[in-house]
Amino acid sequence: MSACVLHLPDDVLLCILRFCRAQDLAALSSTCHHFHCLIADELLWKHLCCRDFRISQQGLGPVDSYRKLYSNLLYKYGSMLGVYQSQIGPCGGLLEIRYKDGILEGVQWEPSSEENVMAPLKESIVFTINGDKVPTEFLCMPHIHPHPCTFKIDKSRGILTQHCSDSETHLQAIWSDCGLDALGGFELGPRKPQLIYLNEVIGNGLVHRPLILPTPSEIPVSLRAKDGSIPNQIITPGLFQGTYGSHGLEIILFRYKDENEIHGYKVTGDANVYASKVTVKILLKYPVRPSEEEQRSLAALKSIEPTMSDIPVCQIAEHSFKPPDAIHRDTNTRLPSKSKARYHGFGQIAYVWFQRHKFTPVQVVVFDNDLLGVLWLELQCFNLYSRIKKKFTSNIIDAYRSAV
């Protein structure tokens, strides 16, 4: 007696179908009426939306049809989900493409303050993609001055190119929303240079490159404690915002180069040190422990020669912290009196347009996992870097490849 898969109960078949790829389900749906009816099951497509694009069931929100959502929006454009660095001249930008209630939203994240590193980021929705419309609707500035845009998607590299249909009005709307005069001076705020560079790229195509955020698993095993935990003397990698004088706050991505160094890369930059450049290098093999008297004197701190240490970072003792007397720093933020560790390092400085750039000695103070201080010895200033605690959408390109 021959067996047939169609003899299986429908609930068993639906369980099997949950493991199939979307295009396999489309092909199977055309083989017979029974499979056609089974594959129309909305709960099956709800599962695929969650599985293939890492969206929680609660996060899917109210939608008329999960199959339509998958076919018209996520299958075509779900690979865009994730975090990107916008290529806006030397300034850069942090873009998140997220799913919300049946549409994709492009959200630009930027510091909400010019000085307070503890302040949360603010969001601006810069485009939406709506699969319910026929054809699919792409809108720039949907809540200020909606106008069409298009996207070119390089799925092999995950790079997006955004083309705006009305770049002049697009820019005018941003200037107006920011309360800035397009003819005014740079004194109107740190964001104005970014808007000027945006003017140069938006008409020809604004490029967004994927920004894969590191996870604690990337911390080298040799730096961990014997039980695998992460010592207080180092940080988990991730996004921070830090102070950069007249440039205001900038967004920095700290990640481990290897067991010896942590590098901070600029996600947003300025006309001196551009976005994507290394801003700080933390030398984990070169801890420094100045006395309280030395901490008060910038000259004394400069005279401390870096000395390599074989002591594991987890054995570095907590130490008191005092800022030098003759430095520039944000006096509005109360500094901790204790530090978990302190390291020699290098910070990158440059003249305008990244001319004559060089790395200069710094000391990096680890206050805790979410707060760093960088003492720029040559510049005679102390900058704070605070962790950005927002949870961003994971880049989906790998999940998309497995789904299609």
C-alpha cells in the first residue's frame, strides 16, 4: 500500500510547511487544491514573517493579511531592515530601517543635546515604504513634506542608494523642521554642516552602508574572567555618544580590534576627523595608575611613560579619579570619583578637511560599562562617552538570504 503525504492530517502538514521557504510554498501551492488551501493559512504566513525577518509576533501589529504583508513588503524589501551609516560627506549619519505596523520606516537617529552625553537620541522619520499601495509607495519626509523616492538595493553587499524625486523641497523641509535658516551661519548648531553636505548628495543618490553592531560575544576569551564573565575593567562593545567641543556630540562605535586594543570608530563625524575614521584607540596592555597628585597635574600625566603589563585586566584594582585642574571639560556633568581602570591610548586629531591628521597620546578612563572618559593630553581637554542603550533592529540581510 503506497503512502501519500496528503493523507496526513492538516495540522501535521501545516507543521511541516512551517519549515519551508516562501518560494517553495508558492511552488507547492500550485500543485493541487488541497495544498493551495493549506498554504493560504494566515497563521503560517505570520510565522514566516516572524521567522524570516526577526519580528516578534507582538511587533507585527495590526495587519489585514500576513500573506500579503510577506509577499508585498517583506519578501521584496525586508532585506533592508537593520542599521546603516549614511554617507553624508565627513558628517555621516546613523540610520535605522525598522518595521512598524505594516510598513518600513527609515529613522535617522542623532543626539538630542549638544553637550549632555546622557540624553537619549532623538529620531526623525526620513522615509517610509508601504507595501499596501499598488505599486509600492516610497515616500521621503512622510510627516513633513511627503514626496516620492526610490531605492537601489545591492543585496550582495547590503548597500542602499536612496534617490529623492524633489531634493530641493526635501532640503528646505529639513531646514524648516530644524528651525534653521539655510542662509545662516554655522553658529546655528552642530547639525548644520551635515545638512550642507546632505545638499551635495541627496540629488545624486544618498548611500547607506550596513553597520553591523558588535555583541558581547566578540570580546576575546583571553580578556574574560575564568568563569567566562566580562570584567568590570573593560567595556562591552557598542554605540556611544561623546563630546567633541564645538562639533557637539558625535556617535561612536567601540569594538575590539583584538585582545590588545579597543577601537572607537566615528559613525558621525565632522570636518576635522571624518565619519568612519578611528577616533580613539584603547591599549589594554598598557594600564596606567597615576597618584592623586599626578592626576591633578597635566604635565605630570604627560610625563608618565606607557609600560606594558602582564597583569590580566580583571585584576586591575579600582582607583580614585580626579580631573586635572587645567583642562577643558563639561562642568555640568558630575564625574564619578572612582574608575574601574585607566589605560594609555591614542586619539586622532586633524586640521580641517582631515589635513595633517595624526594620533596623539590620550588616557582612557573606564568608569563603568556604560561610561568612558578620554583625557586628550595634547588638546588639554576631557571628553565623556556614554553608552547608547537603545535596542536597534538587527541587520537582516543574512536572514533574507536564507529565506529566499
